[in-house]
Amino acid sequence: MFADFLSKLIQPEPEQLDDADARLALTALLVRIARSDGFYDAKEVDHIERIAARRYQLDTTGAKDLRADAEQLESEAPDTVRFTRAIKDAVPYEQRTGVIEALWEVALADGERDADEDALIRMASNFLGISDRDSALARQKVEKG
């Protein structure tokens, strides 16, 4: 279903994504982070939907639909390195910075810091062009609530 989208995204010099496609790609990255520790539970699903609703001004149905599409895209997406680099090239910087905070929200949704999730967020931050310092500040903001 997402083959054309993915092939467009991983071109050597992809075109900038429109808002709807950027939302989908960034939400798929949230799903990938949530799934990275081998557990993808209701708390993480709920966090992803709340983040999507808040960031993109979606109602409950819109957030659920976006999350469901993002789950499918994530399962079909290439390895995290190529997927994240493609997002960096196709999504404006302003949208990428907010996604790091959202990644931390999802990773910390279960109340625990997992080494695999930490490593994946550090890698994603780097590939998205976000510094370790800014990623740490985003994590601290999420931890403080």
C-alpha cells in the first residue's frame, strides 16, 4: 500500500513531503520507537494518538487513523537509518525538532527508560540533524511533565 510513498521517500534527493505525508512519516517513526523494545502496548498506542491529535489538531478518529496508517508504513519501511535519513531530507527542520520530544514521550510512556529505546532515539536524533544536547533537553522536558 505504501510502496510508492516509500520509494518516493528514499530517493537520493527526495522532494519535500507535503504536510499529510510528513505527518505520516513522523508518526511512523514514533511507532518504530515504541516497537523498538519488543513491547508495543496500549499506553504507547494512546501516547502516539494523543501526540498526533495535539501536534496535528486531529480529532480522536483522525488520530487513530493516522496511527493505524503509520503502523502499516513502519512495518513496510526500510531500516531505521535509511528511513530516518529520508525523513530528514523530506521534512522541514521545524517539524523534525518537535518530533524528538514526541519520541521521548513515546519511549517514556511505560514509565521506564529502556537502553534500546535510548539508543534508537540518539540515532534518530543524529540522523534527523538534532544535537544530543537538544535531544537531552527534550527528554528532560518530557520527564518533568
